[in-house]
Amino acid sequence: MEHVTEGSWESLPVPLHPRVLDVLQELGFPYMTPVQSATIPLFMKNKDVAAEAVTGSGKTLAFVIPILEILLRREEKLKKSQVGAIIITPTRELAVQIDEVLSHFTKPFPQFSQILWIGGRNPGEDVARFKEHGGNIIVATPGRLEDMFRRKAEGLDLASCVRSLDVLVLDEADRLLDMGFEARY
């Protein structure tokens, strides 16, 4: 692995898009945290990455930034209904936080749409929102994501939309796995 010797974003082996660097400066993140400098270079080489770090260590940016960079570098640009990345997280609260962070980074890139799918909302409205605005990046809780895969009768063929998937993030994977999964027939 190439080691990043300093914590500046410019020290990454793969340069970040200038607008991503601008957002980092606007948000007050002039330097990478250790988890970011360890994972972002791997992530951007399309390697599987697993990271464990304390709250506040910068894990969210450690996957949000590579998601954007990977999608920006795609040869074939995503259409509105094509999903390039899915972030699955165990709780609504965490999904909302991730969605808010992500929105800072997608704002300078109008070619990308993001959508938040969590329980406690009307799933029919989620389908309508996806059909109208798309969702190149989905932030979702497991139950709502599963529900959305079952909405084909409402005109959402999510299985077709995810054929373009480049990145899958399981945030708090240990908690997701602790939730358990059952086969449903």
C-alpha cells in the first residue's frame, strides 16, 4: 500500500476533484484524519475496505469522498435512475446524518442525485421521489431498502437500477449484522 505521509488532502496518491477540495475547505477539514488517510487510497483503487474507528474519527468522509470520486471518474455517466452507490446504515438517525454530509459534497455536482430511504416515511412517496428525481446515491436503512426492492408493481424496478452499482457501503457493519437477516418467502 502506498502510504500517505502527511495529512493533507493533496498528499493522496490520486488527486481529488477541485470541487471536492473546495467543499472540504468550506467545511473546515484542511487535513485528513488517520482513518481517512488509511482508507481513501484503497477505496479509490476499488479495493474492499473495512475500518473500525471511534465516533468523530472521520469515517463518514472516508467513504463519501471516494464514492464521489469513483462516480466522477466513470466512463459512462449515470442516468437519473441509475444507482452508482448505496450506503446502508442501521438507524434512521445515522442515515439522516450521512445524507446531510453527502449533500454538501453532491451540491457542486448537479449531475448526481441522492435519495434518503428510511422507515417512518411513506414508501409510496419515496418511490415517487425516486421516479421524479432519481437517486444515483442511495442512503438507506436495511428494511426500507428491502421494501423498495419489492415495489416493482409501483413502477420502481430497483433491481434494474442497481445494475450500474459501483460502490456498496455497509456503515456500522457490525451493527447491521447483529440485526440479523432472515429469508422471506
